[in-house]
Amino acid sequence: MSFPVSFGLPQIGLLVLLAVGLVLLVAAALPTTRRRGLKSVLGRAIPGTALLLAATLLLWIATLLQTYLGLTGEIKAAHVIAKTVGDQSLELDVATFDTDGTVTDRTTHRIEGDLWVMQAAIVELEPWVNALGFHSGYTLTRLYGQRLDGRPTTQSHIFLNGSDRDFFEDMRENRWYTSPFIRSAYGNAVIASPGEYDICISRDAIKICPPR
């Protein structure tokens, strides 16, 4: 299960500014500083207050931006090229990616059906957790086919990252529902016809994106 994080140097720098501002304000309130006179107190209090206000404002703006990115951002999890190779049969070339966009695996699969389905396990975080820079957790789990005529296929599902049995057992026993951090946990799938696609993971779903 991957939980991408986008908490980096800008956020750390703003937290350092907040800490410096607090230190200056505390120093201004110390008895030793007050005994040195008003000029010494103001020399620490004014810069400390300014740093606190600036860092708070910038953190607030960064949080708003992070919330927007967390709610709308998508992570490329796989690239799929699906070709028709026979009567109701597809061949899929699948490349999977880590959270940094590096290819982790390339595989080829033959599946039965006119449509292909890729399934993922999703652990959806609360919006305020996304605002801190954490993307909802995900893992690609299954690949299988479907028929346009509605008849069932006879082929077993292909597991992409091992069995997802433990995930659904945890979900059934509410082990994933650790409020206030996690909003929900579930399986989600994308269904598509033959073609070339990017598979993306949003905050709450697996979806198809234009190839890039």
C-alpha cells in the first residue's frame, strides 16, 4: 500500500520560521530581557511577531494549495496498452510505476473478454490529512476481462501485487477505519476497451487518464 507524501522543504522552512518567531517572543518575555529595558524587549518581540504572522500566513496559503492539490491531484500508477488478439481475447502490456514515476515492473497478460478491468485497493484519507501533504493510499490488485454481451468469462483474475484477501478482511473487520485520519477503505476498478491508457489514482478512485 503506497501513501505518497508531498511534505517537503518549503513546509519545513515555514515551520522553522514559526519556531524562530516563538523563540523570539519567549525571549522577549523573559525577566532578564525585561530588566534590560523596553528597547531590548521590543527588539525581540517585534521581529518575533512579524515572523509568526508571516509564517502563519504563508502556511495558511500553502495549506490551501495543498488541499486543492490533494483533492484534485492524480498519481500515475500504470500504463496499459491493450490489443485485440483473437475472438474475445485481449493482450495487455502493463507497466507499473512507483510514487516517484519510476517504472517498477513490465508484464504482458492475455485475458478473456472484449473489455479489460484493472482493480485497486483504496484507503481514502480525510481532507484535512490530504492538506498536510498525504495522498490517499492505494495498491493495484487485480486484472481481468469482461464481455460486451454480458456473458461471464471463465478466466481467473490475475493478481498484480499478491492477494488482496488481507485488505478486504481488514476492511470487513473495520481495521482501516481509524478515525479521524481515514475516511473509508474499499476496492475500486476501471473498465476500458482496447487502446493505450495511463492509469491514475486520485484521492478516492482509480481512473483512466490521457497517455503522457
